[in-house]
Amino acid sequence: MSYTVDFTTVSTTGLESSPVADALAGLRANEARYYKNKYDHTFVTHPAAEVPETVAWVTDILQSERDIVIGSPVLEATEFEVAGIRMAYLFYESGLSINVMYTLDDAGKRAVGFKLSDGMEVPAELADRFKFARQRSKLAGTIRGSYFTIKNEH
């Protein structure tokens, strides 16, 4: 069942099994607020089992670009297009959020972003490969993030 993310009243709906559910819900709400304010897009997530093609697309990019396999289960996912950009988000039980920004124009930017919920450790799969910068969010507390550029077609 889909969930329309409300960034005024943060809810852990769909994320309850995460040990950092409140922080992950704040991170998800932070993303929802960004897309609503910048693109007037309503952020709707789905249980990962309902959108296997989105999970597979992001998983394939991680595996083929950087040989990354995330051990934590995916709880929720979403995929949408705004301003000529294909976006996908996966929210993991560990508190990790991965997003793919894939500009449909061949000359556009394409990247994978990682965001760590407040209170979670850097996953072992990413710890030695990425440095994480910190940012503050009213909804999500301290968010640590990193990214890499996608080199190939997906």
C-alpha cells in the first residue's frame, strides 16, 4: 500500500522495523519537503515488495558501477520523474537512504546519493569507500551524506 509522505506530521508508517525509525522517517520527510518545495511533487513511497523493478534498478546501478551490495533489507521505495530527471529512492531498515538521480538527457547529471539517518553507523559496505559530510535538518536531525557519479547507461 502506498504512503503519501507528510512532512508536517512525520510518521514512521512503513519504517517501523528500523531501529532508527523516527530518524529515518524524518529523513524521508525531509526529502518529501524538498521535492514539494522545489518541484511541487508529492512524494509517495511503496513497500519494497510492491515495486521490485525500482529496487532492482537501483541495486543494479550500485552493483555494476561500484560493486556495492547493501546487506540491510529495503523497506520502502519510490520512483518518479521531475524536470527531465528520473529519481528513485530506497529506504533501508538500517536507516540508510539511497537515491538515484538520472537525467534523461544524455548530457545531464547522473549520480547515486547516500544519506545516513541520525543515530546509525556507517554501513560496512560504504565505510571504507566514502566520506560523509554532515548537514542539519529540522525534520531529520543530523544527516550524513555522500555520493558518486554514474558513468554508464542504465
